[in-house]
Amino acid sequence: MRHILIAAALAGCVGQGGVQGDTGPNPASDFAENCAACHGAGGRGDGAAGAGLSPKPADLTGLAARNGGVFPTTRVMAYIWRGEGAAAHRAMPAFVGLMEGALVPYDGGDGIETPTPERLVALAEYLKGVQN
Ligand code: HEC
């Protein structure tokens, strides 16, 4: 009986994202908190807060498809950081939080690593994982 209780407790931890630990980035919750309102829970550009925007929030599951099949990681990170032309993004101070915390060496594809906020890298990798 005791073993079953312990197993259940462990399963509960995993279910809540306990695998990632308390200190590492949690891109799924970063996306849910900062992006889903406009881009939708699944990133398809169908969030309620984006309904009245023009242009409409982009379908983030098609980023690679719209870029010749290659996920544009560096552009995505730059977009989150500065907005890259999107007034909607520049107007979101919450994104500043994604720049805080530890830096990790990141190679954007040219073989040169540069220190980059780990939450920003994790969020871009998360989006890479939901491509069509
Ligand atoms: C206030 C609404 C809003 C929020 C919140 C928001 N976005 Fe956007 N986003 C937009 C709109 C509108 C566009 C399309 C306009 C444009 O590209 O300039 C866009 C475009 C983008 C693009 C460019 C897509 C492309 O095809 O190049 C990326 C990448 C992106 N958003 C990522 C994110 C991420 C990641 C977050 C959360 C950190 C986020 N957005 C939060 C409204 C929002």
C-alpha cells in the first residue's frame, strides 16, 4: 500500500512539470502566460485577445513552413525581444521577464555561440516543437 502511495505522489509531480525542476525555464507556462491570449493556446493565431487586431496574430505553428521548412529560431527570439515591427509586441512589457535569469550559449546557425536568456531559447525551442 505504501508503495502505491509513493508512486502516486511521484506521478503527481511529473504531471505538474516537476521533471523540469523549479529553477529551469518552463516554456509551456511562459507561452500560456505571455502569448496564448493572442496566439491561442495551440499557437494557431486564434486567441481571444487577438480577434480584433489588424494584422491578426500569426499562426505560430506555420513558422517553419513559411520559411522554406526551416524554423527561424533567431528571428523568433528577436521578435519576442523587440517586436520586430509588431506594435502588438512592442506594447507588451511582460516580455521583459523572459529576458531575465540565466544566460546560455546559443548558436543561431552560423556556428557562433552568444549568451542568450535561457527562457527565450526555451520558448523558441518550444515553438519549434509545435510546427505543422
Ligand atoms: C497582444 C497580442 C500578442 C501577444 C500577447 C503576442 N503576440 Fe505574437 N504577434 C501578434 C500579432 C498581431 C502578430 C502579427 C503581426 C506582425 O507580425 O507584426 C504577431 C506575430 C508574431 C510572430 C511573427 C510571426 C511570423 O510569421 O513572422 C512571432 C514569432 C510571435 N508573434 C511570437 C509571439 C510569442 C512567442 C509571444 C509570447 C511571448 C507572442 N507572440 C505574444 C500579437 C501578439
